[in-house]
Amino acid sequence: MRTLIILFSILSVFTSAFTQNAEYYTNGKFLKMLNSDPSYVQLREKVVSGYIHVRPGHWGEFVKGVDEDLVTQQKYIAFTFDACGGPHGEGFNKNLIDLLRKEKIPATFFITGRWIDENFETFLNLSRDTLFEIENHGLNHKPCSIDGESEYGIHGTADVADAFDEIEANARKIEALTKHYPHFYRSATAFIDEACARMAAQLGITAISFQVLSGDAVPFTPAVEIEENVLKNVTPGAIIIMHMNHPEWYTYEAMLKIIPELRKQGYKFARLNQFPLRSK
């Protein structure tokens, strides 16, 4: 019996270390693993076959099947922060996150597989904090399109299979690391076509846009401008889009003014999973 207990303990430690190994979860290796999983391959083939004659439909930030507001008459709003990843987007705004924690501001983080690869331990730390909600921003930070649309110079997913991987592979990556399969997906740049929004719904994921554009995605937008964009446009139920992957920009400085002013106006803060959502 003692021997069995020791063996079980060793196995548990090994399994824990293996499942939290950053190298194992890098996008390339994780997708290769999924491609050797018959259930994943069969699901992708089923989805792709269902879109052979489907047109992409409208392309944009606000298309059919995409939600952008909380359903509430109360003065609740939702801060959402994208973590995009890539050569110029893999940073971590620690001051911003420390501020959210200090002020006890719940928030939803849309995170790409690329950002996870560069910030593995930080991602795990964020995922354990119940103040925050981890959601899906795509495996490789591509705008979601079934025919290769691009936006802001970023090439979208090339076809249905690529769009499927962008959504589902990152959802499974997040689930493997957090034990939580994402409820929500925001496409890179927030641009998506109607077919991809429908595909996300098939996978049990709601595509999300925003109501209030903070403007912090434009490099070095002054803090006062970000503050004005939020405070002038916020209404009850608003989903606000911001970013947490550029500490050198002014999101944190803007939030120092935004949070107390919104509280002064009687607003409270929520994660997306705390309310039903809707599209206008």
C-alpha cells in the first residue's frame, strides 16, 4: 500500500508538471497535438463540410450573431481587455492589472494563443484570479473570415478550416490550461464575417464586439483622449474595449481617471459572464 501511495504521488507530480509545461502548449505544438486527435479532426471536417456553399456575409465589427451589450437597466458596464500577442503586441501592462485588483474591478480578458506563449506564467496567474474572466481572442490573432478578408493590415483566416482552428484550437488551449472552455470570442481587430460568427455559435461560443471604443489600440493615444472616449460614450450595459498588452501606451494612466469618475456617476462593473448579452 505504501508503495502504491508513493507511486501515485510521483505520478501526480509528474502529471502536474507536464500539464503546466509552457513548451507543450506553444501554438505550433498544441495545434499539432490537436491534429492527431481524431475527435478534433472529425469536428473540423464536419464544420468545413457544412460551409462549402456558405457565403461569408457582412464583414465588420457589428454583424449578425455578434453581441455588444449587457442586458441590464442598471448602471453596470463591462471592461474588456484584449491581449493580442505577436512581435509588437506581447507585452503585459502590470500597472493596469494591479490597479484593477486594488480597486476590485472585475474584468474580462480576451487572450490569444500567441500572447499565452510569451506570457505563460502571467497567464496562469491571471486565470486563477476570480476577479477576472479569461476568454478567447483567437489562436494567432487573425481577423475571422472564411475567405481571407484583412483589416488594419492584418491578414484574416484564409478559409473555413483556418477560421475553425483560430477559434476552436485557442478555446481548447485555454480550457487545457484553466479547465474553463471559453464562452466568448472576440476576433482580432473585432472584425468578423457573419459565417464565422455562426461557426463560433456552433461551437458553443458567442462572438463579442463592443459598444464603447476606448481608442487605446492606436499607439500612444493620449490618456486624456482615451478617458474622453469612454466617459462621453458609456451608457448602462456598455461593453468597453481596451488593451492590456502595451504597457508603454496610456491605458493605465487613463484608467486612473476613468474608474473614479464612473463610480462618481453611479456605475458598477461586471464581467461578461455575469449578464445576458445582446446585439443592437
